[in-house]
Amino acid sequence: MKQRSDPLKGMAIEQLETQVADWEENELEEFLSLHPESKEEFETFSGLPLKRVYTALEASETPLEDIGLPGQYPFTRGPYPTMYRARPWTIRQVAGYGNPADTNARYKYLIEAGQTGISTDFDMPTLMGYDSDHPMALGEVGREGVAIDTIDDMEALFDGIDMTKISASLTINPTAWIIYAMYVALAERRGYDLDRIAGTIQADILKEYIAQKEWIFPVRPAVRLVRDTIIYSAEHTKRFNPISISGYHISEAGATSLQEAAFTMAITIAYAEEVTKAGLEIDVFAPRLSFFYICQADFFEEIAKFRALRRVYAKLMKERFGAAKPESMRLRFHTQTAAMTLTRPQYKVNLMRTALQALAGVLGGCQSMHTNGLDEAFTIPTAEAMKLAIRTQQVIAEETNVTSVVDPLGGSYFVESLTTQMETEIFKLLDEIDAVGGAIAAVENGWFQRQIADSAYDYALKKARGERTQIGVNKYVEEEEKLDVDTHPYDEETERRQLERLRRARDARDDAEIRRLMGELEAVARDESRNILPITLELVKARATLGEICETLRGVWGTYRETPVI
């Protein structure tokens, strides 16, 4: 077989360097004297410097084995060989409001509109471990997500939906293991083979302490709940993703795309260490780890971020944890367009923002996607806004032809160089996090929080100075704009209806059995070596409420109070 020569070896490199130098000294210098550039330095939104033009010289900095082919280590070009030529990404729009019947109706509306996966937001009481009749829940029941108190609510939520045929994403963290237990218990009640139920539960509690700020328990017992969920799922629900390690909320809190990428990898290391210390081999659980990333406004940086993340993750799993299976090194991710870029002024422009962010997610190789509704700067989206969001994805998938080639930007001088630049900077940040003791220690001592606070402040200053443009806010402002937006209404009857559902569930159960099981829960919670999922499953099957389970564990572990970072 004839050997191909490297076009950048020897004389070719010298010739290209000479050509670039000649261009800079002649054409470029003359043109700049007549037409100066708009600023002295250009950079990505993360602050990575951008050259004026990229050539094969920059591309040669990336070893060919680091680019590779789709479906092969290190998966830079995609986790699967054929990507969207075989099947498109999953269209997974978030739904969740009111009581379970309300959200179930929205599920079915979105499925009819073309959604191919389910995603669920939960209300604040459910997230924070309170039942709908708790004083802390007053006024919040079903307002920003669906209210779930008992397994009966879970049954109503998935009424008429086959849990083995459509995957469900459950966006919840502090109480994730209880919602997972309800999901599994419902599948058992319906007689499903548990290894056939497909879905994902977010469960990423470390990013809550870092960014989203929804927690119940201190850090260590909260991480133990994540560990137990991953272990139980690996043994009992083999198609279910027991965690979605989430950079989205880290970005929304003010982190750069580079920080989002590095911080999620550090969190991944922490969870993997906890599970392997408990005795489970990396190749048993790593194939079901999943990820959730934002797709921000810097088009090419986001594409490079996704490509670099696949490469970094593959190397971490192989070199740090000794993974041997390709599926253990294959990063799979859901992406959502950036809510923080949506504006109330000129809100219809949000459609264009979302479409471009979604395109970047596709070119970056996502496995599923949520596109934001144009009205989400006001409240949860209307049904019509969600249909338009679905249509945005469908236009990209079916009208643009971008799905016909796997990793169509692979080989781009700029994209390959930026991908390698992102990878290098991610590993530098991981070294910093290791130096402060790892992700759990970095949460406890406020290291992550300080980094994000500094980035958020820097972004606010740039936006105020007009260095980061936001159309309608700091540029092309329309002072007399009239907002004619129809927003999603909150049904004031939601709370009453949910309290009645909760009362009926309590009336139908054996309270003595609940008390006995709660005693067993306390014993398991005090024994770090025991998995908490089996007793949680018994409790939810007996109709114990989510709030009762959390209250028992508050008595054992206490609650978390953050030291503010200023």
C-alpha cells in the first residue's frame, strides 16, 4: 500500500510559514492601514485569544489520532460512527407545570407536535423535599414545574405513556433518588422489564452547591445519595441513565464555556471516585453516565467545546480510571439553548438566537436537545412557543441537510485548533481543582463559587460597557416598544387539586407500615456502607410521601447552609 506523505513536513511547512509572513507584511499591512479592525484583540467569550486567520500550521498542532474518526477513541468527531445519518438527535422539550394531569396533557401535545423524548421540570416544593401541604409550599405548588408527592402522582404523570418506548428525562437533584424510586416502582407496577425502561434522572447534586443552589442535605451525604443511585441503577435498570452531569446551570450562573466544561469533568471525576471506592468497576457504570450542556451564543466556541469535551472525557476514563470498554469512554450529552440570552425587549428575536444556538449544538454532535421558547424570559413557555421550538429543531434536521455528513466541521483549521485549545485549558483547570483537593473539597471551600462569581462579574461589566452585545438591551434599543406577548397562566386551583390528591393517597395507605419503614430508613442512612435505594423503593410503594422521606433524613443528616461568596 502506497504511503501518503504529510503535506506539512519539511519544505511544505517552511513554504507555508513564508507565505503567511509575506501575506502579513504586504496585503494585510496595506489593507489595515486603510481599514483598521474594530478592536485590537479578538477572543472567544471564554477569553481564549482568536487569530485573524487559521491555516494548516495551526491544524498541525493537533495529532491526527486526537481527531480520529466518529465512533472511535477519543470520540472527538462524535460518539457514534454514523451519527444523524442513522437517526436524528432526540427532540426533548421540557414540560412541567400544575399537577401531574396537566403535565401529562402537555407531554401528549408535544409528542403530537413531533417531540421524540420526554423531559420534566418539577415544582420548587418537590425539588426541595416538601410535600404540597407543607407551609413552605404555599403559593409554589405546580407554579414552576409539576408537583409530585407520591407514587400515585407519578402514575398520573405517565398515564397512557409506555415507559419502554419513549425515554423520559427527570430534571431534579436534591430529591432525585426518590423520584427515580417512584419511576422504577411505577414500572414494576405496570409489569415492565426494568432493563427496558429508558430515561435519565439529573441527580447532579454537586453542581447545585456550585451554581443552581437547590439542596437539602450537607455535601457528603448528598453525594452518597448520588453514589447509591448510580450503583442501584447499574444493577437493576441497565438502560437508564442514573445521572446527567450538568454544565447548563454552571453556565447560567455566570461561568464561561471553558469553566462549564472543566467543572463538569471535575464533578465527573468525583462521582466516579465515589462509586469505584464503593466497589463497582468503572466499566459497569460509566456507559450510563450522561451529560447536560448549554449551547451558548459563541457559535464556534460551543462547537469546539463539545468536541473537546468528548476527547477529555475519553482520556479521563481510559487513563485515570482504566476503562476498557469503548462505551465507557463515549460522552453522550443533551444540550439546551441558553435561557440567559433570551430577552424581554424585542422578544421575538429569541427565535433567531435559539435557532443559531441549536445549529451549533447539532454541529457539535449532541444526542438530544431542548430549544427554548421565545417567551421564556417572561414565564414558563406557552404551548404555541413550545411547538415553534420543536419546529426549529425539525427545520435544522429536515431542511438544511447538515445531518448528511458526520462532524462536517472536522478538519477546519479554526475548529480543530480551537478544539485543542479548549482541551488544553480544560486539563489546566482540572489540575487546579486537583490541587485544592478535588471537586468535593472545591465545593466545600467555595473555590468553584468564587470562580463563577468572578466570571459573572466580568460578563456584567462587558455587557454594561457594550462589549458584549445583546440586541434590544444594549444595542438597537426600541424605547417605545409595546409587548404583545401571551404568557402561560397559573391556575389558582392547582394547589387545591394537588392537596386533594395527597389526602386521598394518605387515606389509602397503612400508616403503621410507613412508620416501620421510616425506622429502617433511619438505620440505613446511618450506615454509610448500605445502599439507600431498596428501602426508598419500599417506602414509595407503600405511598410514603417525598416530603416524609426527606424529613426523616433531615433528622439524621441535618441540612446545608452555604457560606456566601462575595
